[in-house]
Amino acid sequence: MNSTEPDQISEKLPASPQGVNLILRYAAIGVVITGIIILFAYTAGWLTPRTLTPARMVDRFEQVNEKHSGFRRNHTKGVCISGWFDSNGQGVSLSKAIVFQPGRVPVIGRFALAVGQPYAVDSGHTVRSMALLFKLPNGEEWRTGMNNIPVFAVNSAQGFYDLLLAAKPDSATGKPDPTKMNAFLLKHPESAKALQLIRNQPVSSGFADSAYNSLDAFRFINITGMSVPVRWAMVPVQSFQPNITSPAEMADTNYLFDALIANIHSHPLKWHLMITLGQPGDTTGDATLPWPPDREQVDVGTLTINDVESEDTSPARDINFDPLVLPNGIIGSDDPLLSARSAAYSQSFTHREGEQKTPSAVSPAETGK
């Protein structure tokens, strides 16, 4: 009689197909889970502690401005708006994007101040922003965030990260530490030139008479496949008034937003969407450098804003105005700030969506909604 034990016989037998499949399935699940962990760790910066990640950028905003639950980490104080865009058809030859076909599309958006504190006192010299989402009839969206300055103060994510700390107001003076700012400008000479351009631009009286610029370059692609570098701006129909703040206005914490709300309640506000066409040799990868003033500009339509609403009630509060959410016919350029902004916006959005919402400084009582 064979003395081989039953368990020894089973060890020599090949595994069943079902067993092999089960092992492979568990192995595949393990690989996926490991990949997710690695990706999360990379995004959070755990694997590359000296690398600037989206998480580290958001942390820097919170370091400078403190954490404000439920709010954007930048352009924190804002009010929501809606209206429509009327295309005049002049953009059809430039881009195949449906938004430039003659006709009207609805728009939702937000005006804000480029501060990281939701209850900051309004100041005429604080950078203002207009963020818009164009809802196109084929289901596409065009999201764009624009500022009322001629160029960006930096041309890289690292530059922005460094500037945030250098520009942090000193607790004793309420102003940036000159030593830290001078050190930043020595390290980033491109920012010194850009900040001079920004200072030299006249500032308007409020949101309604401000022009808002894309700052980053993009590319339009038309129906023939031809590509052209572009920047765009919303240029106000409302006449320019210089920024002269009265003592009464300065006593009103929300005077810029109050004026905007009153204007919209009085009559719709309008801007022309002006496309500036770049030429060979014009830089598309450095947002601190303006294009020559003689570049061709095309008026492709009119934005009308006829409604204003507090963030406490508006769906625009929960929109991530990612600059790389673009319709077919518009693509990003080689500007590194585009991907950096997109990643940081996503990180900020994820944070605030998981937080308890705090009432906005601009209340429904002020907006009438």
C-alpha cells in the first residue's frame, strides 16, 4: 500500500482554474489599491516632500490667510451672477467652438476679490476677478477666470507659492515685510517688471467698469484645423470711472459689492468679449509678458449680466472655474500656470466641498435673493 498521505497528494496536484482566477483577481485588486495609495500620497506630497504639489499650494493659502471653512482658498470674497452671451458670429473663422456661432447661450458666474479671507474689507486696489461658465447647447462648457490686471504677477507655480508668503501682511504694520518682498523680487525679476505694469494701469471705480483679462494665452482652432494663439478680455460697455473712494464708501465693508448689486438691480451690465490674436514670436508660455499693443483684436460678442445672487443660495458657489474646462475649438497653450491653476483649483474645490458651509459676507439680504 502506498504510504503517501492524502495531504501530500493534494500538495502535488495543480490548483483548480477557479482557484487560480481567484488568486489573480485578488492580486489585481491589490495592485489597484496600491496604485490609488501611491497616487494619493503623491498628490499630498508625501513621496516628494520638496516638490510643489496642489496640496502644498492650498496649504500655503491657509498658512497665509488661515482656514475658512467652505470657502475658496483664493478669490474668497465674492458674489454670484448670471446672464447670457450673444455671439455676433465674428469668432467663427477663428474657432470652431459652438459658443462663437451666432446666437445666445446662458452664462453663470461670479465676481470676486483676489483675497483669501471671506470677510475682508473691500479695497479699490485689490485685484478683482470675473469667473464665467458658458453653457453650450451641445452639453459642453467653457469656464474662464479673468482678472482686472494686464499681466500675471508670476509666470510659474513656484513663483506664486513664493509670492504668497512674501506678500503676507506683517501683523504689526498690516503691510508686507519689505525685506521678504525685496528678496522675492530679486529671486523673480520677471515679477518685478510685471508688478510695475500692474501698478501703472489705471484702476476703475468698481466691478462694473473694470475690464477683465484672461492673462494666460490659449489657442483657438478653426474648422480647417488652423491654430492661432489668443488672449481674451471682457471690456465693459459701462464708461470708465477712476477709483476715488470717499470716506463714506470706505466705512462700508462691502462697498464694492454693494455698488455692483445696485448697478445690476438698476440695469443689466454689459461687456464686449475681445479676442487678441497673437503673432509668431509672441510668447504664450509667460503670463508676466504682455503682447504688443498693435495686435489685432476681434469683438466676438456681448456678455450681459442681469441677475445677482448671494453665494449662500447660488449654484455658482459650487462651481470650480477650472481654466482648462474648454469647448472643442479652444485648447490650452504651453503656459505652465494653466495646469498649475487647474490642479490647485481642484484641490481647493475638494477641500471646501467636504466642509461645512459658512455664510457669505455678501448676504441674500444685500443681493435681494
